[in-house]
Amino acid sequence: MEIDSIDKKLLALLQDDGTLSLNQLSEAVNLTTTPCWKRLKRLEEQGIISKRVALLDPEKLNLSFTSFVQIKTTNHSHEWYQTFVDTVSLFPEVMEFYRMAGEYDYMMKVLVKDMKQFDEFYKKLVNSIDGLSNVTSTFAMEPLKYTTALPIR
């Protein structure tokens, strides 16, 4: 799964603007369209390009309340873990979800309209999963940096 400087440039361009045409990408990396297309197909087949999506503005969709929820559990069995992951993955409000090292076992980023909607999410979460020993939340006051671009340059 070798990627060279041309692949990296293609990836950087696509991360910046996923709507660039094959012609635009080819010109930007000084290739003709066929070898450029083959590189893109290889990057997709290797799973380096996993998906092409539109990024939406959460504020314009009235989803500007961001919370970071940290969870501790006393149950670390594989069965509990799988049930927990499957359950949390069904919540559309959960934008990111991680198993952590350190004081808390899990952390998730939750995006909702307001505190009332967060409270509804919180109640749904704690009532649908047994074995949570501590659930704490912090709330973002202001986003200072947000990017989906990986630092490949």
C-alpha cells in the first residue's frame, strides 16, 4: 500500500474539494486522465479513499450544541462491550465514539439542537445500557478548529 507524492497531492486536493473533476485533478498533478483515474481507483480499492461525502454546516441545520460525554463502566466483558457499541452506534446524535485509555473508558461527541435535546439523548443513553458506573458531560462553548482533512502533506 505504497503512496507516493502524486497520490498524496491527489488526496490533499480531494480532502479540500471532493467535487473536483477528473480533468481538474489530472491537471493539478500533471498527469493525463487515464493514469490519474487509475490512481484514484487504486486508492479506493486499497480503502485509503473510503467514502466521498458532502460536509454540512451544523449551525444552518440548527445542530450547534456539542457535548463530549465520558463514560466509565464496571463491566468489561466482550458481550457487554459488543452490546454497548451496537447500542451507541444506533444513536444518530453520536458523531464520534471512542474506547479510551485513562480515567474514562469511553468518550463520544454528541451533536444536538440544544440542552433540552441533549437531556433527552442523555436519558435515552443511560436508560438503554446497563453497567454504566459514571457518565459525565462537558459542553463546547465555541468551536475553534474543525477539520476533516487528515494531515498527509
